[in-house]
Amino acid sequence: MKILFLDDQPQRWHTFNSTMPEEHLDDCHYAETYDEAVALVKKNGPEYYTHYFLDHDLNYEDYSEVGDLGEYPSEIIKESKNGTMFANWMVENKVKADKIACHSMNSYGRKNMRNILLGRCSDKVYDAPFAWKHPERFI
């Protein structure tokens, strides 16, 4: 099993690591940005990672543009290097995974990523806020 954890908040990565079963710790890789995640997948190949834990809001613009109802202006979804852009990149590059947990606290972004990835990159894509606190449920 190989795991890619994408999140801009290092404290979530530390929580993830502290709750991950010890036998899997060497198989976990961390990316803080869209570009880092893309680089890791390109370096290792589209079928290297079997599990993905994905955040949506990966930079300040993502947080600052959310409306009162949790909606995003369409240009933010299309142009920001956020989880939606990474999900689209995964589909375009034929990335395959056993399981994907969309763990963002942003419900709109989380559901958007799940809809993009389900059936295209994996048949097991979870709408899973707080998955980073309980990774054993998704491995």
C-alpha cells in the first residue's frame, strides 16, 4: 500500500501520521500543494499510490472566496490550484487508486472532488471530513 496525503495544513499531516497504523508509516507521502502532489504522482507513476487522502482548499484564495452558503465563484474552482484541480488532473492522467478519501472541511469542494473521481479513478471514493483523524477506516 502506498498513500499520498494532500493537505496545506501540516498539523493534519502530523495527526494523520500519529493515528496511522505503524506498519504503514513508511508508505505515506505528504504533499502540501497541488504542484507537489502532481510531481509525486509523475515521479512514481499513475498507479503507484493505492490510497489518496485529499484536501480541497490548498491556498489562501480558496478560503477567502467562499460565499456565505459555502459556494465558490466558478472561476475559483476552475483556476485555483485546489483539490478540484488535482482531481481533474488525476482523471486526465488516468490515475488509478484502490481508495480515495476526500477529507476537506469544505463540503462543496469535497463533494465536487468525489463526483469527479468516483468511477474514473476509483470505485471507492469517500466523502470523509476528518478522515485524517481516522485513516485506518480508509485503508
